[in-house]
Amino acid sequence: MAYEKRWEVVVIGAGPAGYTAAIRAKQFGLPVLLVERGELGGTCLNRGCIPSKALIHCANLWQKIQKADKFGITVSKAAFNWQGMQQWAKRVVTTLRRGLQSLLRHHGVEVVVGEGRLIAPDAVEVTPLTGKPFTAQAKAFVLATGSSPLLLPHDPKVPFFTEEQALFWEALPEKAVIVGGGASGVELAWLFNALGVSVTLVEMLPRLLPSIDAEISDGLRRALERQGVAVRTGTEVEKIEHRDGKAIVHCGSGEALEADAVVGAVGRRANSAGFDALGIQLNDDGTVVVNEWQQTKVPSVFAVGDLVHGGGTAHGGMDEGVKAAKAIAHRLSTGQLPPTEPPSVIPFCVYSEPQVLRVGLTEEEARQKGFEVKVSRFSWRACGAAVASDETEGSVKLVADVKTNRVVGVHILGGDAVNLSGEAIFIVGKGFSIDQAATLVRQHPSLSEGMGEALWSLLGLPLHTASAPNGGNRNEKSHEEAHPGRR
């Protein structure tokens, strides 16, 4: 290396987890260097969360336009333009990337575009895209190198795309097979189906989104199938071959699915190659082993985001970035890590239509942990705000512990479910009693009322009682008698 520079903290990787760690460390008064080999924002901003949600918004708007007559609005000669949608997503990404650049500059984080490679517990080899290479010495390091999509074996001639590449198709195919029923696979299946692509979604496990509550998963599958997505669960892909310009996906069930494009959404692998040579412990799947403060087996090195989870959430990674920065600041000033804190409550969301939200434990998990469980459900068909916007598919499901009288899980299937995550996190994370959470006054009409109604039901005082996701309202008559004219 040509020369050396010194910082207190060096962060490698400027995705959500990395840039959050860098900003927080600077707010703690520590000189910080942030090294990123690509675009600021990482996968999430440039090839994942943001462009996919921008495209999903476009598809959602297209669907609303198609049923505008229902709301007394006449739209003539409506059509969508896939290239135009991609241009919108590109503008969103560019705007947010510039905003991130300004944010880092505002906080005084020094950014180098180039390769950063940890070579010792106190040094990183930095090779800038422009300028001279140098060795960055520091007292602490945060590894936020992210993850890469897992690939399925396939004939090289097959039009095969990763979950990232599918967002940037030049043109939409007529038929697509999406392999993987996790969040990315479900969102892509909904998106392309909404835009007229014939989509088959294949999942090896018995149900879609295996980490969410079983009732919500079943309700989502029914919704997707009603919209035209062909769903195959409990189905393993044996091989993907090329035939006459098409992809043929052979399934363990014996079914052969023909498609113009195949999308692999089967998970991600941590970008951790070479870390073990420095004494950093890795799990069998390549993820980095850390303690509660994101510290690796090398005391000066911390790891956050997908590097720890393989394929985690951006907001979960950002929370870990905050933890790492806090731990580093405390360790540099006291020589020790901070005292133990309660674990964060991380929401899990899927931006299909209907949307999915999970906060806390599923009913099955709560029972496995030994809780005496009680459950309530509230159908959106009985919610005034949902009826007014014609977004009545799905329900709220709450899981509570009888002994502590606390809500331990919130599960929602429905339009705009994601935007109820703040309330759900607050109730579960702060350990509110059912009584405390139920007596919060909620705006009428609003979707938040669905949470309130489900909480009252847990107390045995239901205004409405839903039978299940997408189910009817068994108690609507008694509600109307008690509250005439209110929905």
C-alpha cells in the first residue's frame, strides 16, 4: 500500500446496515470512513427494495385504473408502459441515492468508492476507483458486505434471471415461472401477474411465506390464485432445460412448466468469502457469527445485515447498524460492551396485494414456547375504511398470552397492512397489556380500527368477530344493534 490513514471506525459496505452504522458512529463523535465498491445504498436501494416497490406502486395504480368505473370514474384508452414504469423506478432510485449522498456528507462521514478488504484486526486495504490505494487503520470495523442471490442449476441457454435482474427486463414475457415462495418471489409473482404475465409460482415447502402465520399464508395463496397466479407448493424443481427457445421447468411432481423466463428467488448467500482466514467465525451457510451487539469472534470487528442473516430485511440491518455503532462507541470509551438490552422487534412485510405483515410470534410459535394462547380475528369486510376503499380482503389476527394478558403476535393480511406496522411494533415491543392497547382512541374511519376491534375481541368485548382471513363477520348484527349506523 502506498500510504496509511487512520480513523476510529471503518465501515465496509454502504447498504442500509452499513450507512446507518457509519452515520450513527459519526453521531457518537467517532471519525468514520465508509467504503463502497458500487452505488451508495447497496442492493436494497439500487436493485431490490426500492425499485421493486416503485414498480409495485405502478402496477397497483394500473389495477385501480382498470376498476375505476366501480368508483364512478371513466378512464378511456388506458394502457401501461413497462419502460415508462422502469423510468419511474429509476428516477426514484436516483433521487434517494442523491439524498443518501447528501445525508452522509451532512453528517461528516468520509466516503470512498472502491474495494475495501479487511487484512488484519486493525487494518483495511482500500483500493479506490480513482486515486492511490492505501491502508486504513482503525480501532473498530463494521462489515456490511451484504449478500448475493442464490442460483439454480440450469441449462446455459435458458432465459434465467435472478430476483434482481427480473426488475430490469427490457420487455415483459408472456409466461414466467418464479421459483421460490418467499417475500421476493411472492412480490414478483404479484407484480408480473398484475401486468398481464402468466405466472406460475413454485415453492418447495408446504406453503408460501413459511415464516408467517399459517392462516395468513393460506389467505394470501387464495388471493393470489383468485388474481390468476398459479401456485405450486410442496413442489421441488428437479431441472431447468432449454427447448425450442423456451424454458422447461421440471418439477418433482412430474409436471413440466413451460416459460419464456424463469426467475430464481430461492434465497441469498452472505458475501463472507475469506473472512474466516482472519479468525471470524462463519456458520455452515456462510453467515457471520455475532453476539448480541453484532461483535464477531475478532473483538474489533462487527458484522451487520445480510452478512449475518444471508437474506434479511433492510430495516433489520439498519437496527443492527445502530447496535454496532453504539457498542463500538461504548467499547472505545469504557473498554467494555454496553449492558444487555431487550431484543428489537423486527417486522416482516410483503408488498403484494393484499399485503402481509408479521410482528412477533405466530400462533404456532407461541404454543411451542409454552404460552397459554388466545387468538382473535377481525375481518376487513367489517371495517369502514376498508369498505370505502374496496380493500376488504383479509383480516387482522392477534395472538395473546393469557397469563400476562399481553399481545405477543400481530398478523395482518390486507390492503396497506404494511403501514400498520408501527402500531403493531409498539404494542408487541412495549409489552402493552391488551387493556392498554384496546383503549387507545383510534381515528374513525381508519384501518387502525381493525387493530382496536381485534383487541376488544381479545378482552371478550367484540364489536366485530371475523371467522378467519377472508372470512365473514359473524357478529355484525349485534354490532349494528349496539352502534346503529356505524361501520
